Amino acid sequence: MKVCSKCKVDKDESEFAKESVAKDGLQSRCKKCQKEHKQLTRYRSNELAKIRVAKNSEKYAKQCKDYRKRNLEKEKQRVKNYYYTNHKEMINRARRNNRKNIDNLTDCYIKGQLDVQKHQITTELIEWKRVTIQIKRLIKEKNK
């Protein structure tokens, strides 16, 4: 039997994880308290990281841009390696995204369907095209 240093409950030794540097070979917190502690610590560090990035987002963006400029060849090689190792996954991801765009009739998809110059595209035109595509789909569905 051993007392957990966190919850102060007397528990069986099987409820404590091993720790080789401890005198008795067990951690001072029980497994349940240790899990809670890790979750809390992970949450705190994630929140601190979000705050830090939010405060310094422009600084980080500038650092990344400068790094890419200084290491242009290295970055090209990294992108090339990523492409070769993840080629099929990238194609599948693009197909899934395209399918989502088509199914959800996103603005991006509809703009691609319009035979109009870019500067002539308005929100009304996009909505009109969206409705016409939906009608065509309903007619096609009905005729099946």
C-alpha cells in the first residue's frame, strides 16, 4: 500500500506507474492523478503556445519568409521530397476536396463553372449559377 501525493488516498501499489529513480520504484502520484496532471499540463502549454503565436504572428510569418528566402534550395528539395513520398495521399486529398466543393456548391467551384471574366463575377451571379446547378441536379435525380 502507498499514499498518492496528490489525492492523499492509500492505494495498492498496482495503481502506481513504475519510476526507476524513485526509492520504492514507483511514481509518487497514482495513475489517475498522473493522467489528470498530464492533461492539465498539456492544455496549459497549448493555451500558452496559442497566446504566444497570436501575439507574435507577424514576427513568426516574417521569420518563416526570411528562412525560405535564405534556404531556397533546401526548401525546394523539402517540398520535392514531400511530394514524392506523399504523392498518392496528396492526389486523394485533392480529389476529396474537389468532391466536397462540387457537392456543397462552394463559391470557388461555381466561379470555375462560370464563363465570365473574373472582374464581372458578382455575388448575384454566383447565387444564380448555384440555383441553376441545383435545379439541373434535381432534374437529373428525378429522371433516374
